[in-house]
Amino acid sequence: KERLLEVKDLKTYFPVEGGIFKKTTNYVKAVDGVSFDVFKGETLGLVGESGCGKSTTGRTIMRLIEATAGKVIFDGKDIFSLSKKEMLKTRREMQMIFQDPFSSLNPRKMVKEIIGAAFEIHMPRMTKKEREQEVARLLEIVGLNPDYTTRYPHEFSGGQRQRIGIARSLALNPKLIIADEPVSALDVSIQSQVLNLLNKLQKDFSLTYIFIAHDLSVVRHLSDRVGVMYLGKLVELADGDKLYAQPLHPYTKALLSAIPIPEVGVKRERIILKGDVPSPLNPPNGCRFHTRCPYCKSICKEKEPLFKEVSPNHYVSCHLIDN
Ligand code: SF4
Ligand code: MG
């Protein structure tokens, strides 16, 4: 398998002004040392509760947010060392689909302008007519009427708007698409249609996806591998089949036990987590999950478990599995 993306010890901290008397700066450690690879043609699901850093991870990879530390190698290129000009070129090859199709499309622009903007920036020699033809073709690809190029976002339903967002992401023939909760804002009845579309497009255009979701059931059928994040860290990463059948990390087990439909023949213990996710401004010492973990031992409060490969392609960070 060929790597398209390597994320190495990525950290994204956001400064927060300190107390009234001291000018200290605290940091929200939104992403705090995350490493993973993404292989060509696969879908990597990234799952966790809100605030776990999954969206920030996606945005940092895209350089929509500056990283604090770490490396991202995309198609052999060290993304953080690229000049603005080189990054603009690379940006064509990595695109993002956003969660909210209502706020991610400019309400004052026609569909042909929304989707065509990418051509204006990256293919300035294209004529207006050629742009419009391209936009119509893209609309057709995502299952919309190609005659809708002069319509405005408010003339579409939520599902249709997300299709416009998808068409926009496809405009420049990307290699990687980071989809940040692309169906979370949609009606359940529409969700599977959009997921099926994403699945089809992946095959038709040999796309690689990072699919971000807060719920393991959403990424179940789309993801080849799944990573679970908690408080800025990856806690488990494995092939989808393995993760759903034999989760190792207590947090993954808890998330899975909350999904109503279990795997056939797999008995899951129901794990109910106590409390809320602690603040990323002041994450717990040791294992960050220890304040909510039903299996917490004394070592968990002191020592941070390493993210280790415990069986081929199955990574987990937990003291229970370390030994
Ligand atoms: Fe629970 Fe300890 Fe494992 Fe953390 S390291 S998940 S607290 S058992
Ligand atoms: Mg998010």
C-alpha cells in the first residue's frame, strides 16, 4: 500500500489569555501529538466527541490552521515547509467538505460562481463559457440537474447543498478529500444518499478520504480504517472490521457500546461513561481518559500510556494493553 499522507506528532495549540494580574498564556491543546498514515485510495475514519481535536486535525493538515509542531507529508511533500505559492498548487490536491452546507456556501453567489471560483484561482486561462460547462458537468456528477448553475444556495435542500459542496471539492481533481462531518447536519433519510454518493465518487475518481465523524456508526460502512480520538490524542487506530469487532481501548468500547446495532455474534458489554470530557485547557495527567475510565488503575493517573502497535496495524494507548 502506498502512502498519500503521513501525519507525524502533530500538535495544534491555541493560545488563551491568562489571569488578570499575570500576563501568562495558557494553551488549549486541541491536537496534542497525533500520528497516522493515510494510504492511497482508502478512507480513514476519525471519530471522537466534540472537542477531541478531529476537526482541528483536518484543518491543520489542510493548513487552514497553523500547526504548533509536527510534520505533515502529503504526496512526498513536507506541507509546512512549502511557500505560499507552492502551497496554493498543493491545495488543489487536497480539498475539504464541511459539516454545515448552510453556512459553507455563500448565499449571495450563484452555484456557477461557488463551484467556479476554484477555476478562476487555479485555471485563469479558462473562459467563462468553459467554466460554466465544467460546473454543469460537476453538478451532474454529484446527482444534481446541470441546468441549476444560475441558482442560489437557498433554492436547494440541505442534501442538495451538501452535493454542491462536494462538487466544489471535486472541481480541481483532488487526491485527498477531508470530509468534516459531511452528513451530521442532514436528515437521517438524506444521510445515506450522501454517503453512497461519496462512496461512488471515491471509486470513480480514485479519491482518498479522511472522514471525520462524532459517531462510530456513521463511518462504519465507509471506512477501511478507523482512528478514535480523545482530548487531542489518538487512542486507538485499526482496520474497521477489527475495531468494531475487537475494540481494545476502554473509550472505543464505550463509544461502540452506545451504538444500538452490535456486530453479529459479538457480545458487547455496555459501558456507561461517567462525567464529561475534561477541558483541553487543563487535560488530566497520565492517561487523559482516566477521569472517566471504568478500568482506571493508579498508574493511569501518573503515566501517560504510549500509542503502540499491539498487533499488526492495530494501535492503542492504554496501560491495560501495554503489559
Ligand atoms: Fe483506562 Fe488506564 Fe487504559 Fe487510560 S490507561 S484507558 S485510564 S485503563
Ligand atoms: Mg467538529
